[in-house]
Amino acid sequence: MYAEKLAVIFPGIGYTHDKPLLYYAKEMAREHGYKVIEITYKLPYKSHEVKGKEEVMHSVFEIALKQTIDQLKDVEFDRYEEVLFIGKSIGTTLAGYYAWKNEINAIHIVLTPVAETFKFLEGVKAIVFHGTADAWCDTELARKQCCELNLPLHEIQGANHSLETKETIKDIKNLKGVFKQIEVFLF
């Protein structure tokens, strides 16, 4: 076993590694000694073409899953002392499914899950962040699922699926709060 830790970043459809939540999560992981792998997807749809369309969402999931499997095929997860999966939006579902399917005992940082994410978080060490104005995941569903799964849920009042409120200073303060919670949870 390596004396190493591994973090895998699973982005959303339009929320890539260079956006604030994933960028700072990646940097925080590196600061704490994690080797970082960034998953990327080449998808035939934009996020607005997927929302509310179950068949299209399933297709996007399958396409992204194949690309994820291909990018992680040579990773020997059992050689790491700790594995951290950081997901955003559909990436939270991909991370949960991938860990479940491959029996990887990963810790999950769940940034704005979609409803399907919760199917794969039973018995998992995870922390969940959700905006109460998130159009991709109902707040009551997130509360109910986190309660049933005994997962800490951190709600950002009035925030959308990117955890943004359209008030820049407030968003920066919220971002700081998110990463303080992650730091307490992990380190």
C-alpha cells in the first residue's frame, strides 16, 4: 500500500474543474497530500438540454460513465491508504455509482447532488452541500435522503445548483463556509 491518498474529481455537465467549487476542492486535496485525478467528459449535450429530461439524463450518465471507466481503468485504488471522491451534480452520481460498482471504500464530498445520487450513498462516509434554490434537486428530497442515510447536509440558503445566489460577496462567504465544513469533515 502506498503511503498516499488519492482524490478523484467528478465534474458536472457544464461545471468543470476550473469552476470555484471543484477548483478549490482540488487545491485543498493537494494541500493535504492527495494525488489528484480529474475526470473529463465529452458529452453531446449542454446542461440546459438535459434538465428535466430523464431519458437524456440517463444517456448522459451512460456516456460519462464509459468515459470515467476508461480514465480510471489503470488506477489501483486498493494501493491507496485513503480514497476521496469529489463530485459535482451528475458527477456525484457517477462517483457514487463507480465506488459502489467497484467496491471502493471512498469518502465522498457531494457538491450539489442530483436526485439519483442518493441511491449510491448508503453506508458511505460523505458530506453533502445543497442550495435551497437548486432546480436540479429538491430541498425536501435532499433533507429526507440525508436524514435516512445519516449524512451531514449543509444547505446554502437561496443558492442555485452552483451554490451561487447572484450576490458575489455573499457567494464568496458561502464558498469559504463550504470549505471550512469540508476541512472539518476531512482533516
